[in-house]
Amino acid sequence: MRNKIFILAGTVLLLLACSCTSVKRFKSAEYKGGDNSLVEVELFSSRLAAEPLVREDMYLWDLSANAQTRLLQILDARFPDNGQFLRAMSKNYREGGETLLEDFTRKDLHMVFSVSREREFPLINDPTGRFSPADRIEYLKLTLNIPEAYGLKFTQWNHFATEYGELEIADVSFSRSLELDAGGDAGGVELGGRASLNRSEKQVIESRYLKLNGSLSDYRIVLEEEGTREMDLSGNISANVSLEFGAFPERVVVPFFSDSGDLVVQFRDLLVPALTLAPDTLFAELSLEYIYRHVQSGWHTFAEWDDQVEYYTGKQIEQVPLFTRRDYLPGFYCIGLDQNDRQVLKYGDDGKEYLLQFLDYRSASQFMDWLSWPLRDPESPVYMGGSMLTLNGQPFTPDLIEENGLKVRPVYR
């Protein structure tokens, strides 16, 4: 009888043990220290784009006083009829042209960070190794710092609110029952017994986790992610940010050509990125911090409640290239020599000398054709409005174009 009672008690304990809930994070957990080799990150791509601005129209009344006078003289000579003259006055002189940007210091930057972790399948059965198919990145933090010396600041980005994910952990309903009979004879007395045990459980559990969070300051971007069950953080993270460079004023020439070859110019003062401290390539400091979840045992099943977990922390810091000068400097063009000394055409205004530069290649090329006009005296100085053009501090004459090999070239290489 005593043996049967022991068997009954053992069976009940076994049933209780087997009926424990499976909704657990892990079987056991242990912190194992730091390891900086388990996760890697790289700036997969970074692309700059000019901030879109509204197209500006250019009418007669938008020109300077001298340009208005000159254009009225041209229109009066070309259109003796009053109706044609009035229609020409109301024409949009930038219709179909390029958008004129007043400020070239604001840019949009699209960045893609690629995160990967070690997958050493040859060590899958190595008890001293740190790899199993159930491993994942538990937590991830990326920090991008730009040196203040660049004169470049972050102004805005697309991550304004913390993004959370919802995860349904369990929706379980089950029951178990056990009935046992025990009987025997003790001292001529017949004994009998019956035991019955029932257990039922219903669970509906949901969890919210940090899918993406971040912060933005003048010189720093911080991105955070949090992993959860069967969800590894390996993959790509994208961020769109707006940048503003330190400003430096530049003056460009906006030429307008009539059908007869007459020239009217408008001068525009624009803001371009300051170049004093900016190197050819702009680098940023990319910092990676992570928590790595290694499954030492229990990875043979998809469920995580039976895993023996080991946690590792890691940190990496590296310099990554963001973009080069050509990426963020405006595409202005000038006329000059194709040499390192940068001998280019200039003009004077208000006692100052300015580089003769244009917004685009087309405008510079048209101006070059105007300089080479066949009816122009090849040895006489060329004037643009009331300003004389110069080359190397000397008056510019058309014969110097072929003599010096002048051509249209970018202002910023």
C-alpha cells in the first residue's frame, strides 16, 4: 500500500511539473561580459539632394534698373508695333528655364545603415562557441556625430515620434486531468483510494516593444531598436535628415539673350556652403552599441521559454564618409583655362572684382558664344553692361579665347 501511495504522489508531482506554463522569456539567463566582434554596422549609402524650392518667374520689372533700360531699348528696336511691344514687355523671361535657387546651403540627406551579426555555422555544436541559430541582437543603438568644425548642422528629420510594435505572446487554453486508483490490504483491512487532479489555463498576453526611437541635435543623430521573440535586429535602417551648411555669399550672372543676339544680364547674390574648414571628404563618427542574446542550449526548438540564454554587450566606433565637396557644392560654371592656376574671366562692379560664374552649363556656353560673335572686334575689350571683362587682371579681348584655350569649366572641381 505504501508503495502505491508513493507512486500516486510522484505521479501528481510529475503532472504539476509538466503542466507549468510555457509563456516565459527563457529558462535561465546569465551576463557573460563584453564582446565587440559579434555585430557590425556600416553606412551602406548616403545621398545628398538639394532642398526643393518653388520655381521663380522673371519679368521685366524683376530686372535691375540698368537691365530694364537696356531691355526696353532692345524691345523697342525689335517691335515697332505697340501691341507686340506690350506683349514682349509682359513676357516671362525664365519660362522653361532652370529653377533658380537662392540658398544652396540646405540639403536633404538620405542614409541607410546596414547591421549584421556573426553567423559561424561551423561552430554550431561547439560548447565553447558563441553561435546558435537562435541567437539574435536584443538591443541596438546607433549614434552619428559630425565634427563642429565643418560648420554643418542637422535641422530636421523624418523620425518625429517613437515607433512601437505590438507582439501577441500567447493566446493559450488547455486542460489536463489525471485519475489514479490505489488499493491493498493492511492487517486484514481492505484499503482503497482514488485521486483526481484537473488543471486548466487560459492566457492572452501581448507585449509592446521599441521598434524605432531616436533623437536629433545640431551635430548628433541617435537611433535605437529593441528586439523581441524570434525578431533579430539585423538588416537596414534608413533615416532622412535635413542639413544646413555654414553660408558664404556668391554672385552669379543670369544672362538673357534675344533672338538677335543682344545680351541683358541680371546679377544674383546667392548663399553657398562655406569652404574654409571643409575637407574634400566629410567624415562622421559612427558609434554602435548592442546587447547580443546567445542561446547556449534549447535552440533546437523554436519556442524561447526553454532557452538557456547568455548576454553579451559590445561597442564599436569608426569614421565613415558622408559625402564629398562635389556632392554638396553648387554646379556653377565659369570661363577660363583648364589649368591648376584657375585663370578665369572676371568683371568689376562697385569697385570690386567678381568671378564671372553662371548657374548652369547652358548659360555659360551661351555666354561663350556671345563672346565669340563673328562681328565683334577681336582686339577690343569686351564689356558686359557697364563692366569690362578681365583675364589675369588685364582687359579681355575675344582673340584671347583661342590664344589661351578658354573653355567652359566647373567652378568647383
